[in-house]
Amino acid sequence: MSSEVLVVDFWANGFGMRVRIALEEKGIEYKYMEEDLRTPERSSLVQEMNPVYKSVPVLIHGGRPICDSLVILQYIDEAWKVGPTLLPQDPHQRAHARFWSDLINKKVFSSQTKFLKSKGEDKEAAKQELIEDLKLLEAALGDEPYFGGEYFGFLDSGQGVLIVDLYVVLFGPVVSVGLKGRFRLERGSKTLERWSSISGLLKRG
């Protein structure tokens, strides 16, 4: 069986950026195939490899697909023992990382969607709700350089670009976007901005 690694994704998809960041951090070589999410129809490859959701990202390893970005991150960490370990060895710390990843997926991005779709007074209220959610992440980070403590890990790779995306939406314009994002923040959380700069997920323009 081939050990080739293929990532099928859309270049601006924050969920897919999680996967690419993790692969880069682990030093795993992979091929990339673009799936244009601006069109309503998914490619035959995506329909075949992810028949349930028909969405990206999809990681294809040795011809077998793995779907859902957080599931893919855990697979990468377990399948390749090279490079940094994304999930901590301590069970409590592993649970902590998974808890915050789940909260971001379910709560923070629900707030983001509400903010993007609302108008007028509702939009301002939605903005404040989103800011409060981000303050929860700031409190979780505290004075540590990374969410996992001293080392870049699961929560950093899993949420980094997505959190920066939110701050761009709220506070600053996009300058350009690369593998790990390249954004300028006009104002916002100094704690999360510091974390983004340390982790390489944000570079000032």
C-alpha cells in the first residue's frame, strides 16, 4: 500500500489550515489538491472520499481517507511519531486540549456565524458575544507561550489560524494569507496577539 499523503482542501479554509499546519510542524511531506469551495458541486474525489459530508479537508493516507479536521489532527499525531507531539501525554492535559478544541468548534464559531450574518443592532450584540468568547480563550492561555504550555501543540495547531481569522474579522484587515496566515491586527487582545506572534500564526504587515 502506498504511503503517499494527500490533502484535499480549499486554500482559504481555516479548518483545512489546521491540517496543513500540523503536517508542517511534524515535518511530514504531503501533496496538496485544491477543491474550489466557491462552486456548489464537489469533485468526484471528495464525494468518493467523504461520502457522508462531501466536504474538505480530507487527508488521504495510503489511499484511505480521514475526514473532519480535529479527527485528522489526532490521526496525524498517532500515525507519525516524528516531530513534536501535538497531544500531550498527560491524560488531564489531553482532555484539556480536546475540551477547548470542542468549545471553539461549537461555541466560538457559532458566535462568529451569528456575527457575520447579523445586521444593525443585532450585529453589535453578536460582536460583543464573540469578543466574550475570545476572552475565554485568552484566560485559558494566561501567561503561557502556547495553549499547551511551553510547547506548540494540538490546540495551537488546531485553532491558531481560526482564532486569528476571528480577530481579523473583528479588528483588522487581511494583508495576505499564507500557510500559517499573515495578518495585521489593528487592535484587540494583546495576550492572543502575543501568542499568535510566538507561534508563527500571525506576522505583522
